[in-house]
Amino acid sequence: MKRYTILVVDDEKSILYSIKHVLKNENYYLLTAQSGIEGLALLKKNNVQLVISDQKMPGMTGLEFLKKVKIEYPEILTIMLTGYAEVEIAMEAINEVGVYKFIIKPWENNDLIITIRRALESLAVTLERDELLKRIQVQGAILKNLENEHPGISKIVRDEDGYIISEDDEPVMEIKWGQKDP
């Protein structure tokens, strides 16, 4: 199982300690920062998959910090912590920054754990999808090159029952997706 790196940014040490305590039995490498500036410095030095940031921080708000994260590290998922349910900030964070989820302080520990797990599962599925799309593009390019070198190589002719017709007009047994070879 992959060990994910999570960066938590909050100006309150007690919040950072609480999140560390909640996640102590999870298989995550946890980084903490007390400001957006400190968080950006940690992102430059570490391969982080998830950022959890407080909204209300001195100097740079969580929204400002997460906007910079999105620009510099678009592959990182983000979660915003807030003690206030501000609709305008929530809409801006979702629409402009693509925040995965909001967590209202104080949080339920199990909800925090499940939210983080689901965020990282979503990231894993996205990365797998991207890898499969790259494979499809490579295979498509290979097939195109083969077709250019050997015109008609990719043409498939089937009979009325769906069987592939070979060059000698003998039907070839059809194998459907999910069916094992006989």
C-alpha cells in the first residue's frame, strides 16, 4: 500500500497536534506548517499528495494559500478547515481552487479519517485513470504506425454472428470481454 504524504497548515499548534493525534494510526507521512509561507516551502521539498489548510490564518489566508497550491501543484488534492461556515469563501474555494472537501471545526475524528481516506482513494483512481489514458495513447500510436506500414492490418471483418472472418473465409471463434479462452 502506498504511503501518502499529507501537509497540514494551521496557525494553531493545538490543531496541528490534534490532527497528528487523530492520524497517528494511519499509514501517512504527516508534515505540518503554521503558515501558508511555511507550507509552500515544505511543498517545494516534499512530494505531497494532500494538503489540509485552515482558512483563517494571519498573513496569508487558507484560500490564498490553496490558490497558490493549485497553480504550482495542480495534482495535489486540497481540503479546507474552517471554524466558520462562510458561503462566499466556500463557493470560491470550490469553484476557483477545486477544494475536495470542507471540514468544519470542531470535527468528528472518524469523519476526518474517512474524508482523508476518500480523498486519497479519489486521487489514486485519478492517477490510475491518467496512467491508463497514457497507455491507450501509446498503443494507439503503435497501431497507427503499424497501419501506416501495413495498410489494412487493423481492419476486422465479421460475419452475421459476430465471428471474425479470417483471410481464408473461415470463421474464427469469437471471444467476448470477460470470457476465458476455451
